[in-house]
Amino acid sequence: MPAPIPAEPLPPMAPVDPAPVPGFKVSRPPRGLRFLVFGRAVPTAFYGILVWLQFHFFLSVASTAFQLPSALNFLNAGGNLFYLVFSIIPVVIFFTRPAPKSYLGSFPARFAAFTGTTIQLLIGIFINIEKGQFQGPSLYPSGDVTAYIKALAILAGFAFAVYALAYLRYGFSIVPQATSLATGGPYRVCRHPLYLAELTAAFGGSLQDSHLLPVLGFFALFGLQLMRTRYEERLLRYHFPEYAAYASTTKRLIPGLF
């Protein structure tokens, strides 16, 4: 009886492509001078300006807290301090980070990233200017209760943001980029703890201010951050096959709910 002919090995299976997302386009990151300018210098300068503005806001709020000591004033000073630290960390990250593996260069991904970041920074400015200035009409009355909710939400939000940003380090970016995969620390709480922290602080600010523009800004920020999570997760699934298992056991944005 002739010996059986060994079966030829099957060709390797192509990776399963996740569900398509409109505007998905993986691009090579800039290198050389282009990376130094757009990957380091521009974002470093952008956050450097934010640090300068927030530093002056913090001095004003801290001065008020020491001149008129109260629990609310010290909570406000603490929230502004964490916001200042939150603004300083990206300066260090962008100035020293290596080039990413790839990034999403499509217009929808860039639009969601830059618009979401801008709205977040504008809300940070709105919560530090006098109520009613450039904020539109008042939507509902605000008082001591909303003032304490605002202060606690901003303090907790930016304190958690500092923790998440310090843990993420070089994985932080404005446009979705693939640098490293984070699944521990704050990323055990949800898949996007930094967005959760920013939205918590933005909710507190918009709730207390009670004016039209900050409230609209919060809802716009929420929608844009959801868009950013889709693009970022698409890129992470593309580069890190283990991300699917992590995503199946960890909520996207709101722990225990969503």
C-alpha cells in the first residue's frame, strides 16, 4: 500500500478586518523635519500657550482661596491646579515622544480630534471667566449646590485625567495614532479613561455656568469624543490583535454602562 501523500500546509489566513468606519485611512507618520515640526514643535507650542493661560487662571483662583478661605474656594483652586498639571504633561510628552507606528489621516478623524480638543479647551476657559461674558443666555438658575457639584466634578475629573495621562504617556496624541497599547491602571476602568475624565470636568463646568454656550459645548464635546473613540479603536485593532479581547471585557466610556 503506497504511503499517504502528506497534505500541503494551508496558506496563512488573512487577518479579519473589523467593521468599516467611514473615513478610515491609515497613514505613515511624518519623519525627519516634518515630524519635528508637526509632531513635536506645533503641539508643544499649543499646549505651552494653554499652560501660560491656565497658570494665570490658577494664580487668580488660588489668591481668592487664601484671601477668602472657604471649602468651595479651595475646591476651585484644587481643580485649577490639576488642570494646570494636566496642561503641563502634554508639553513634556510631545517634546520628547518618538514617532508613532501610524496615524489616521482622514478628514473625519482629524476633524473630530481637533474640534473635540478645541471645545474642551474653550470649556476650560469658559469656566474661568465671569459668568455671562461671551456665554449666551442663562438656561436655568444656579446656586451653591451647582457650585459645589462643579467644583467637585472639575477636581475629580482633572485629578483622574492627570493619572490617566501620566499612565498613557507617549500613547497620548490629538490625531489618532498607534504608539502603544494601554490596558492596565485607569484603562481597567474603561477603554477611554482620559475622555471620561475630561467629560466629567466639562459636565461640572457647564452645569454651574448654566449658560447656553458652555452647555452646548458639553454636548458637542460628548458627541465628538464618541467619534474619536471609534477611530482610535479602529486603529488599535488594526495594530494590536489583543485589543479585541480587552475591549470585550471593558466598557468604552462609562464604567458598567457603556
